[in-house]
Amino acid sequence: WAVAFGEFPGANFGVGHDRRQREKASRQEVSKLPTETFAAEAEMLQWSSARLKEDLRRLQRLSDMQMGRFSGGSAARATHHLLRAGGAVEKGELVAAVLKARGGDSGISCAVCLASYESGESLRVLPCGHRFH
């Protein structure tokens, strides 16, 4: 019981006295976040290879501006580097790389309300790479 009631110096154990209020972003700050239009995998499979390559390049540039590193993981990064070197990539690999760069499994639902995205929805992209609507 001693542990449960916080008899250790500095222990908080979920008691609210040490919580800090998070600073909220203003509407102006949110409106400055980059946007993208959600596209499901089935929709991307209909895109041309050129469009997929351009989207992967755009995601790389966005990542470089925000975080200084590519947020699509090693598979998407490898595909991007292969393309930059002039290598050939299957369309399915391009779609997979774009999906990874757009957040992978976490990129199909809102990081705030957890609802699944609908095709064509406009999303805001946080500096960490998470998306929300």
C-alpha cells in the first residue's frame, strides 16, 4: 500500500498535482500546416507511375522541411533512393512506398478523432507526420 499511496519522494502515481497544461495551437498555426488529400490504396493503384513518383518526392520534400528525415520508414526510403538513382520500381512497390510515407497503417485514420478517412478528404500534416482532419 505504501507504493500505491505515493510514499516515495517525488512519486506522482497519476495524481494530478504535477500535470502541466498543454499549449494549444491557434487556428492560424493550424491553418499554416501543410495539407494533402487522402487517397486509399485502391485509388492509388489507378494513378499513373509518374503521379506516384511525384507524390513520393513531395512527401520526401515535406519530410525534409519538417523533420529533416524521411518519415516513410526504411522501405519507402529505399524506394525513394532507388528512384533517384534511376532504378525501375513496380507500380505496387510505388503504391506501398507512398502509403508508408503517408503514415502507413496510422495514415488511414485521424490521429485526433480516430475516424477512418474518406477518399478526397483534406488532411493537415503535423511536423511528426501524423495526419488529422
